[in-house]
Amino acid sequence: MTNLRALLPPGTQVKKYYDQSEIIAEASQGILQAVLIGAVLAVLVLYFFLGALRPTLIVALTIPLSLLAALAVMGLFGLSRNVITMTALTTMFALIPIAVGTTVGSRIFQPFAITVIGGLISGTLATLIIVPTLLVTLVRRSSCGITCDSH
């Protein structure tokens, strides 16, 4: 918040209007339970389609590895648990096993999963790299706030 205040015009006050952390804290137990149930169901569906334990466990391994990678990236960028990041994690868990699966069922939905994952990755990169770069390049500060350059 301190970094954001430096961008605001002098005398601007920031007041808490809505705090997602309260909702996330209340929902954390339910979220954990939903993740565990979802993981178990995903493994059962994988086993049903693959018909063998070893390939099921290999594909199911993507779930905790993906979670660890996502949490590491969140930590790297200083992201907190909020409605947006929790929704992203939930979507990720649903799509990654489909994207890497090798069964007929997975192959049917692979284009969908890969497209959504690709869109999420490219959208995230655009938000984190392209948008800030364009803002710094095309938008300048004036004495009365932020204005767009006319040239």
C-alpha cells in the first residue's frame, strides 16, 4: 500500500472499503476440503480412463507439482491468497490433468485445456509485462495526476 500511495496525488486518502482476506480466511477450510475432494475425484477419473495405477499416479503427480509451482510464482510476485488467485488455482487444477492426459477422454478435451492454459499464461504475461511497459512509455505524470501523451 505504501508503494501505491506514492503514485497518488498529494492529499489523497485511501480507506479500506472491502477486505477479501476476511472472506478467504473464512473460506480457507472449505477451499482446502474442495481441493482435496477435487484431487481425489480427478485421480479416480484418471484411473477409470487409464485402467492402471502407475500411469494414473504419474499423471496425478501434476496436481501437487502444479500447486507448488503456482504457489512459488505467487510468492515470487508477492501475491496473496484472494478470490482471483484462488479461482486461478482452482481452474489450473481442473485443466492441467486434461492437458497432459493421454487417454481418449483427455484427447477430446486437450485442445480446450491447452487453449485456456495458453490464454491464461499469455494474459498473465501481458498483464505483468506489456501493460506496465506501455503505461510507463505512453503515460506520463502531470502536476494534476496522470495524463496521456498526445504524440
